[in-house]
Amino acid sequence: MTNQNKWEAIIGLEIHVELNTKTKLFSRAPNRFGDEPNTNITEVCTGEPGALPVLNRAAVHKAVAFGCAVNAEVAHFSKFDRKSYFYPDNPRNFQITQFDQPIVLGGEIVTEVDGKEKTFKIDRAHLEDDAGTLRHFSSFVGVDYNRAGVPLLEIVSEPCLHSAKDAIAYAMMVRSIMQYVDASDCNMEEGSLRIDANISVRKFGEETLRNKTEIKNMNSFNFMGIAIDAEIKRQIHEYEINTDKNIEDVIEQATYRWDPEKMAIQMMRLKESADDYRYFPEPDLLPIVLTDEYIESIRSKLPELPYKRNIRYIKELKLSHKNAEFLTNDKTLADYFEEGLKYCKNAKSLCNWIIVEFSGRLKDTGKTILDTDISSKSIAELVNLIDDGTITGKIAKAVADDMMADSTKTALEIVKANPDYQPMDNHGELERFVDEAISKNHQAIVDYKNGRDRALGAIVGQVMKQTRGKASPKIVNKILLEKIENYEV
């Protein structure tokens, strides 16, 4: 057993985000996922001799938007470099990236970890083009160059993360920001966001960094967390069983990949140094030169960012931390909620119906409310029908089932068309049910008169049971309070 209390983990993340431009970073080839292999390519994508790259302005715009969103320094002058390496999915045998003069310098990510606000520092973010992909078949391996040349923004944190929870919170906020500034869809299943984690450990009190390992190309926050925890434990274990060795010889600097089936890391290669890549300035591209006016015009058009929206939901709408975070982590879902708020004032109830009630009904389908045609306006109508006493909570659940079955009908239309959904509001009929409930719940009346307000719920519950949930709660409560006032105990 290792004693993790003696050790401090030092983690840095490199997050590779595919930008959602219409075309690739250096060519007019479509930037589109899911097409037939080797159809979205030009001579630039496949590295044909003499093919010259031309920079995509939209990619620069999206990189600057991210830099402004994280309060970074957006460089007025940045340049591209060649990073040489040889692999089948890299047709040019070099990648065009930014080495020593990136477009974004510094910045910070503010988020919550275990309910506490934390700020994590960004070192840099730079533009580069993606490689192709290898397709493995039973007897051969094919290369698909559709992804070759897709614009990437690589966001490199400082080594300021100290746990898997830190890493997940940081990476999730980066994803949210990229979605909010419309820079990427960040679809991890399609590879639009991939994470490399650099991990080392040292004893508390040490100031120098020990050897690190890198786990590459993780496209799941869950797997990233498991992989980081496992690697931290492995490194601590190695140091504790090799106390006779020089510290530099215990952990070998290497690159690993995470195997989700074996739930373990596997070594890919020993760690390269910058010299191995033979960086030099890209001769076929001019530097990027940006003016203050250009940068500020982008900054002035930034939307409300996820953490500010999260705080607003908690402070102004009184949502729980958990629900506010759930909504704001997904911009599309948060926008869906915002649209519903235009028609409904009960934010808490609207949130609950979106992320609990309807999500629960969709759980077994693998879909979310965003995959249906149910509008947030219709859900807001449902909340209003409950709040104004038109329907009861029990009827509302049946209405929600009907909305799932036929999304073309709104909640209001469904209620009006179904007599069974009309609440029982006949005063005389309800009075009879209230009298019967009072006669069977004498002790509840005594408790209520002695100051236990919740005791009233037992009687209301009895009435609702007898009316199969159709009684109007407002009218029931009104009748009940009138009768209790004259009730002798």
C-alpha cells in the first residue's frame, strides 16, 4: 500500500480542440466529419509536391475568441513552424504548428471543484493542423486523410492541477468555453476534443519537478480521471519500492495510451524532446499580424460565458450548484433552458422538468431532450399549468408522457383535449372528500393546531388519493383550512 498523503501530483493538460470552420486550416477542403474516406481532401491535405498552404481566417478568429474568453494575451504577432515526424497519417512528414510564438499566451480557467472555486492557469494556446486517421481492418491498415488539415487549437495548461478532479473540472470548462464562443462542437465521440495528460509526482515540500509521463489521446472525461488516478498511484508505488535508486532512474519519461478495455496504460514510445522534431519557421506562410481593433471587436461580441452563467443561475434563479453546473456545462442545453424562461417564471421547476422528468423518460433511449422535437416553450407551459392550479403534479406527469408520444402537441393542447386531465374543482364534491379525510385523520388536525404545519399534508394526501390526483390542491387547501379553523380538538 502506498501512502498518498506524502505525495503531491503535478498534472498539466494539453487539450486539442478541432475548430468548427467550414473548410480546413490551410486548404478549401471541407471540414466535415463522417464522410466517405478520402473524399474531403485537396493536394494540400495529402502533401503533394508544390502544394502551398493558405491560412483560414475563420480559424484565427475562433482562436482569438478563446483567448479573449480566458483573459489571455492575444499576440499581435505570431507565426507558424514545421514540426517534423514520420507516420503514415502525416502525409507531409511534418505538421504545421506554432512553436515559440503562439497566438494565445497565458489566460486562466475559473471553475468549481467539489463546490469550491478554483483558478487554473493556461500557459499557451496555438493553432495547428490535424493528422489523418488510420483505419484498421482484418488484413490491412488504411489511411483516411479526411481529417488531415482540420484546424486544431491546442490549449496547454501550466502544471497547476493536482488531482483527477482538478483535471476533469478544468477540461470540462475548456470544452464549455469553446462551445459558448462557437469555436467547436467539442464532440468527444467524434474526436473533436482530445486530451493529453502529463503527470508526475513529488513529495510535499519539494520544489523541483520529477520525471513525467504523458497519456495521449483520451476522449472521455471519465476515462481520463481513471487513467490519471491510476498513473499517480503507479508512480508513487515505483518511488516507494525503489528507494535505493536515483530519483531520475525510477520513472522513465515516456508516452502512453489509455486502453479502456484493459483499464490500463500501455507504453507507446519513449518521450521525445523538442530537438527531435527539428522545429523551424514555416517558409510557405506569412506571420499572423493582428491589430488592437481586430482583437477588441471580437472581445466585445463575446457571449455570457459558462462560469458567469453558472453563478447567475445559482444567485439569481436559486438553482442548486449541481443543477446549474449540469445546465451550463452544455451550451445547447443551457440555451434551451433560457428559451423556456421566456415563458415561465418558475426557474427551479422548469429546470427540474428538463433535466429530471424528461431526461428520465429518455434514459433508456440514449437520447436527450435536445434530440426530440419537444420545445422548451411547451415544457414551460406545463410548469405554468401546475403553478396556476390548472393541473396537478400527477396529471402533469401523464401530460409529459403524452408529449413524449406526440411532440407536435403542446402541453396546453394536450390538457384541453383530454377530459381526464381536467382537475376536479367542484367545491361541493371536494368538500365531501375533505370531510371524509378529516374524520380519518384526527391526530393530524391536533398536530397542525399545535404548530406542526406539515401535518396538513397527510390530510391533503388522503384527498388526492381518493380523487386519483385530480383534485385542485388550491381548492382542497382552502376548504381544509376553513374547516380546521372551526374544528374542536
